[in-house]
Amino acid sequence: LSRAQDFVCGSYSVSGGKGYVLPDSYVTHRVPVSTKATVLCREGDKIYAQICKYKALAAMKVLPVENLGSSESLRACVVATLRGTPFGEPFSAEACAEAKEVQSRRIPPAGRTDLRGKTLFTISQGLPIRGDFAFSIEQQNNGYRLGVHMADVAELVAEGSALEREAAARGRNLFRSNLIWPMLPRELTTDACMLRAGEDRPAVSIFLQYDVNAELQSVSFEESIVNIAANATYAEIDTLLLGMDGSAILPLREKYAAIGTAVRELYELASMLRRERHARGGIDYEPLCMDFERIDEHGTVSVGMTPTYDAGLLVRELLIAAGAAVGRHFSENGLPMLYTAFADPRKALLDHLETLEGLLPGLPLREHGEILRRVTEAAANHPVEDAVLYLLRRILPAARYVRTPAPHHLHAVDAFVSFANPAGRYADLLVQRAIKNSIRYGAAVANDSRFDEKLRDAARCCSETEERCSMLEARLAALYQIDALHGREGTRFSCRVVESYPSGALVLLDNGAPARIVFDAPGKQTLEPGESVEAVLKSALFSTLTVELKL
């Protein structure tokens, strides 16, 4: 509407002998097709079109450029979602050439702290193994020395390079599994910019010194050279420490003999850090996440909710503590930094109190100041937990990037920094550059306006690209969830009611996919929020991104 778009994707329809395109986004109004169109279009096709007449909304016209296929085709819908975004285009030839050069480049260890004799290891969600960052821990008489070590992506992706321009345009990776549209060329995100066991890699290391009560004493930063002892998964660490199956534990103990003691010490420190975070008002909230895994060469994708692992909670706790410590250090010393802020969500929650109270009956919220804390604590391990987390993800404000320190309500700190994924999130790459500048130039960077101006401009751009990526992921997630249901009309599904309306209800299927139950006799049928019901799949349509069921 603000003429920010030159092209649009949408579904083609015919009415009164004239062709129209109903855009997939931002204009909920069918747009007439120009009579100069030369691309063959059929009813229900997904069309990529150029906006060729920008006047009043009713007078807009589009010229079809490409017919992507049927609107009920997964491939056409995925292509349409990404078309017009950086993810819909290949990396530039210049960026690919730079990536090839980076792969063969070896960073000399001279001038870097040599940590190759230390026990460092990564813990990631699953396959493919991710090595974005690693941990180390040394238990000392006066406390703990925790190390968080990120692959030194900033050393490989030069400032102002074609690779950086691609990273800035994309903003971050889409999704986290083997179904991924990367921010950087795949050969970098799966190799050169990862920490791999048994290989020397450049890193940026953060060291946090804690006393015996897990009170932070100091923070320091070093450019380092590391050689990771192991790349472990959440499931392996959980089995190693918590499993009861001896046949599974013994091979893992042998495989991870070098890191067993360190993992136990990390858990010991993390439990104290969690208590301290709760004491200052931190909230245990992790958005409901979905896993999308490509399982064969035909493009078949499995869909399910991301499982919860104790090892995942361990990693999250350590990264929160490190992010708070880094934020505090840069804030107190006036050094340029890109902070992550999360506003108090009370206002957004007040608009949905009735639904939340319906999901958690008996929980008084209206007179309580800390609504989010009470909701997350009451929902934990409750049958309606997934429904509550799905609703919260829809209504809570997004985190944003800011140049000056600002409160992070979830973590209950006045300054927070996200830094752990510089190969997969552009804001984290900028944070890594800020850390490296502080290592190399010290307090001098506080008086250099160039660093400050770059981060000030980046804060707005990173917030905008993060929002765009979230929207793309939501649409892609809906498409893959619908694909998993295609051809299963008439099948009964168990689901949990999230919200109820006179004409039906919003529900969450067991695999985490949202759907809508439509009443056959509105007014005579009712469903209560939180209720578990079985319903029959009526339709799952790509064109409208809707899943409908009936009782």
C-alpha cells in the first residue's frame, strides 16, 4: 500500500470473464490482471506478477510474469512465499567466490590465545550436528570459570564483503534442522564457520568467573584458537547423565569420556544460575517450536513439536547468564554494542486474559502484576501447556535490537546481548564484531563514532529483518503442516482447544499444527478452552493456509 512492493504473488481467479490475482499477503483485495498479459493462467494457479498500475486500491493492476503452478501444490506455494525475498534468489557469484576462498583459508594462531589443550565441547539439538559455539568449565577453589566459545565468523566474513551483504539482506537462517534456507552459503554454515571436533578453528571466547555461590566476579574476552573435544547432541547428553538403559549409556560414556566431568560441572553451575535468575524475577518461557525435517529425496517433510531435553535447558541457562554478563559489561563500560531488548508484555496479555483464564481455570490473573510468570508456571507440565505456549507465541511482542541498553523482561536484566550464532544470525555477527573491537582497541572504541553509527543503523535493520524472517517461517511452517495432512481427509485427530467461538474453535493438533473446528450447527455446539477433543479432518488447503475439522 505504501508502494514498497513492485511484484506480488497470489492466486489467479476468473470472474465475469476477467482475470484477478488475490495476493498472498499485505493486500486482502483481488487485483485485476492487465489485458496485456501474455503468461497463460488458469483458475487456481499461483502467479508471480508485476504491479504495473499504482493508483487507488480499486484501480491497481498487475501483469503476470510467471505461472508457478497450482495453488494447491506445496512446491508452488513455497516458491511463492520466498519469491521476492533474498531467500528466493541464489547467492551472488561474488559471494560464492568469497565462500570458496574462505573454505581454503587458514587463520594463523599467532596473536590468539591457544586453548587447544583445554576441554571444549559443543552441545546441539540433533542431526546435522551444529557447532556454532562450545563450552568449557574449570572448577577452582574459589568458584568456576565458564567459557563460551563462538566460531570466529567475523574473521572469515569481511566487513563490507559480498558475503556480509548477503548475510545482512537475509538476516538469519530460516529454520534450524536439515530443512534450512541459510544466511550464508551452505559450505560455510556446515563447515568453515563451525567448530568441529579434532580440527583447529579460530574462535572468540568469553570467560565468566563465578564464585562458589555462582555470583559473577568478572568477564573477559579473547580471540582464540580451539580444538573441540566432542560434538554432542542433546539426546546423547540426556542419556549419558539421566538414562537408565545400560546398553545405551556404556557406549556414550566411552565416546564422551573426555567431557563427562565437565558436563556434570556445567549442570552444577547452571542449577545455581537458574535459582539466581528466578530470584531476580526471570521467567521460564520458551516459545512452542516445530521441527521440520526433510526425510527423503522426494522432498517429503516430517512435522512435529521440538522435544524438550534437559541438555537444551542447560545450554539455554548458560547462554542467558553469559548474555546478561556481556550486556552488563558493555553497558557499564560505555562500549558500542547491539543489545537485545524484550518489553514488558503485560499490555498484550491483558487483551487475552479471558482466553488464558479459560485455558487455566482457577488461576487469578486480573489482579496480579506478573501475568506471564503466573501463566508459564501454571502451564508447566500441564496438559494444556502446548496450547498456552502456542497462544503466547501469537500475542507476545517480539524481541528487538537496540543500540543503547534496554531491559529484557524475560531475563529480568537491564542489558542483554545475544551472540551465540554468528553464522546463522546477522545481529550475532555484528555483536561478535563489537566484542572483537573491544578486544583489539579497548576503551578507545567508546570514543569512536564510526562503531556507534554502524550499530545504530544495524539495530533498526536487524529488527526489521528478524520480523520478516519470523513471518516467512510462520507461512512456511503452515505450508509444511498442511502438506503433512494432505490426503488424510476423513481421518480422526486428537486436538486441544485453544480458543472457542460461536461458529467453532481454534485447536492445536497433537503434532503442534493449528487448525479450526467448524460447527455443523452453530449455537448448538460448544467447546471449552483447554478441552481435549477428537475431530475429523475436513480439508487442508494450501491456497488459504487453513486446516478445517469437524466434530
